[in-house]
Amino acid sequence: MVQTQESRPVTASLEDVLAELLKRRQEFRDQRFVSKDFIDRLKQAGIYRAATPRRFGGDPLPPAEFLRRIERISEVDGSTGWVASFGSAHVYLAALPLETQAELYADGPDVCFAGALFPVQRAEPTESGFLVNGRWKFASGCMGADVLGVGIPGDDSTAGKPRTALLRPEQVEIVQEWDVVGMKGTGSFDLVVDHVEIPYAWTFIRGGEATVDEPLYRYPTIAYAAQVLAVVGAGVARAALYFATEVGSGRTGVTGAPKLADRSYYRTGLAEAEATLRSARAYFYEVTHDTWETVSAGDPATAQQNAHLRLSSAHLARTAAEVVNRVIHLSGTGAIATDHPLQWLLGDALVPQQHAFLSPAMYDAAGAVLMDQPPTVPGFQ
């Protein structure tokens, strides 16, 4: 029998951690990853126990509460919000055998997981598992991770879905290849594994059925993964609106023209952007609460609820990017400078909508499901 572990107290407030992040975010962008000591600070604030099963000492949060925390972090720094969002990835790990999870959380519930599923690499079956070898991309947060995952092929037992094989950092080489215009500090580097044998019990199907019977693990797993990324964009867009409000209220143009807040187009544009973001965000949280009520009552989420989760996530990511673009359009010549704060917000806002989970294809797939048709993209449900 797996023993329930006692939860350890959270030792830092999120606001204290964010105050430190404000001072260090440029450091993370310059080095292209969030430092491990700051990952530890996020652990102290409870981010990396928020999806750990309660039976293993975790403090699983309702999705809306976790999403708001990620949104708040992203207002300060999108890259750190993106890395912190994978505190939700323990919902994937809940598909592992209970004995494996007990070993994974043996030292406590605050485990940082980073994964690189694609491109799926061939793995040779062995007597006890798989011989893993290859190179994978986009392992966001890997520099501070306690455990890493890589994608290997599925089989008949997985209905063709790929498996994720778990490794410890000492079993993996991290190649720091990450030259991008947005989310520069996520450390989404490549992982290289050289013929490491992974036991079968340390592999799982992403989105596979959980072995843990707690409400969070009945919430749609892939939809939740899309949500945590979309809400990063919302936080970035909020930062852009805060900046635009502050700057518009206090600066006069270089030509001597009235300050931005005295210009009707600026006031109108900012108000429209505010309403647009809040509307998309309200839809996003509405369907989150609705689905959580369903699974908390012991019922499975419906196909329509899952479709709304996916649709609202894609819509929020797209809307957030549009809002930052709108703010730049309103801000005049100053915003074209490479060191202007809106430029890094623009780059960060671009990234969530580019993710496969949040692509334009989600609109078609959601529309199909809402009209009782099969989804038009794989892995939608």
C-alpha cells in the first residue's frame, strides 16, 4: 500500500517571490533560462506542489486558482510564468503507477518536471522497459528540473499515442539551443539521451488515465495543459495595459504634442483593448469554473466542456497577442526601439498563440464538437 505523505508548509508568499522576480527577470532573459535557485523560490511559494496528489503530500489547487497564480507571475515576466506553468504537469504524472509516484515524491511534493515530447524518437524495447536514445526539442524549464521527460513511440496498448519516458537530470545532456524573439528566458533547450534504459513503470501516456482518484485528475488533462500556456499570454497582455496606462498618464510627446492620455484615440484604443482582454478572460475562467464543478461532483467533463476549454484557451492566447499589438500601435514612435519594454512584451505575447495546443486549428475542432461532430485535430480530447 502507498502511504499518504504529510504536506510540508509553504515558506514564501507569492508576492515576495514576485518582488525578487522583478529584480531578476533581465538576468533570466540574458542567460536564456530561469535559474534553479529561483525555481526553488517558486517551490517555496507552492507552485510545484499545486498538482501533486494530496496522497503524496501535495496541495492540488482548483485549476482556476492555479491559473490565476500563473497569470500573476506572467504579469511580471512571461518567461518565468511559462516555466512555472508546468507546475500543472503533475496531472500527466498521475498516470504513472502509484508505486512510481511514491518514489518520485519520496523527498517531498515539490517536484519540477520538464518535458520534450517531440520529435518522438524510436526506443528499443527491453526486457524491463525501453532503451532510449535521441534528441528532443523545447524542454522549457529543463535547467531547473528535478525530472525530465522525452517522447517515445506508443504501441497497441497506448492506442498509438506516444509515451513519455522519465529520466533524472544526470541521465540527460542539455544543449542550450534557444534563439528566439519571445519567451527568451524559458530555457526551452534540447535534450539529448544516449542509450539509457528506462523501466516500463517510469513511462506514461500524456493525457492517460490517472491512477490517482482525486478531483484534479478528472479534469481534462490536455485542455489544462493548453490553459496554463494561454494564461501566460493574458498576464503579458495585462502587463502591456498597465504600462500603457502609466505611460499615457504621464508623458508628453517629443514634438511637444499633448500627452497620450489627452488624445481621444489613445483613450478609446486603450479602453477597447481593456474590454477585449477582459471579455476573453471572463469566458476562459467561466468555463474553467463550470468544468471544475462537474469533476468535483464526481462526474466526467463532457465533450462540450472540453471543447469550450480548448476554444477559450486558443481565443485568450490570440486575444492577448492582439491586445499587445494594439497597445504598440497606440504608443507612437517610441515603441519601435529595440530596448522599449513593449518590444519584449510583444515577443512574449507571440509565443502562446504559436503553440500547437493553441493554434487556429482549435477553433475548427471546437466548432465540430459543439455541433456533435468528431474533433478535426488529433489529441483534442
